[in-house]
Amino acid sequence: RAIAYDDERVTVTTDARRVRARDVIVSIPPALASRIAYDPPLPPLRDQLTQKMPAGSVIKCNVVYDAPFWRAEGLSGQAAGDHFPIVFTFDNTPPSGSPGVLVCFLEGAEARRHARQHPKERRDAVVASLRAYFGPKAGDPIDFVELDWSAEEWTRGCYGAHLAPGTWTQFGTALREPVGRIHWAGTETATLWAGYMDGALTSGERAAAEVLAAE
């Protein structure tokens, strides 16, 4: 909820406790990091950077079938297109081979448009897209599981933040630069695989190395 800092230490306040430490690593998305109360306030460059790094809009859908019927038809379960609400899919069937699962995504404007629909309308639109990609068998799932990452309290979107025009050139230096004893991690700060778990892990290693080097 709050981070107070000076030249000697940081004090981190949560709902459960208050912790005093030499350094702190903030690894949550920029949009959420900006909602922490900092004392003193962050430098303007860092604060304005996070104001210009909103999270993307994505609804992730797992569509479940009795079996991965596409495999029997010689298909990979991966599809991409730009004529349907679903722009790409992957085979998300568990290693056991059953049930069959296609994972797919409503993204950007499609995610925002369909988020305002009734859940059944949204489901129907997703299944219709899969039917167009994979044929009639895709129109009869046994289950449908979705998650709107933009509605999640601790993400407010995904897969990562995107920078508004001019943000990188004008404010980009503040993305990884520590503010006193506050260090920044998270997938958005990665130089490789930003927006993915790989980027999140390497950003944590980089921030940990910064803290150790500051001993």
C-alpha cells in the first residue's frame, strides 16, 4: 500500500504488517505500481512513465471438448486470422490427452467490446470463431472457462503494459533506473521476452543483482 524511503532504508506498509528493509524491489505491473503511495513522491519522470503504460485488454478462454478432435484430423490446434473475434488459438490439451482444450484470446478492441456482452453472447462468439477455424466439431464444447485479465484486481490487464506514442523516447530511461533504494522489476522491464514469464524471471535476476551490488 505504501513505501517510505530515504538514503538509509525503506519502510513498506501492507494490509498485514509494516516491514523495514535496506532495499525494496517492486515487481508488479506499472499501472499497479503507480497506485502505491510513495513518501516522498516518486520523481516526475518515473511517475509520468507509469501514467503512460496502461495494460492491454485480453480475455483468455479455454474451450473444452471430450477429446482433441483436431489431432485426429491432422491439425495442430493452432490457428490465426483477422476476420473473427478470436485472432489466434493453441492446443492446450493436458499431457494425458483428455479432455481436448483449445485456448484462445479476445484481444484489444474485441476484448473491450465483448467484455460488455452477456457471458452467453461472448461464449457464442468465441465458439463461432473456433467453428470457422476447425469445422463443425468445434461448435459443441463440453465446457467453457474464461478470464478477463482487465477485470482482475492485481493485474488490470495483460499480457503486459504498452507504451503510448513518445513514451519510450521521452520517459524510457525511468523504466529500470532505481529511485534511491527502490528497484524496479517485472516483465515490462525485461530486455528479452517482455510480457512473458521468461521476461519476468530475468527481470527479477537483474533487480536482485542491483540490490546485491548496492551492499
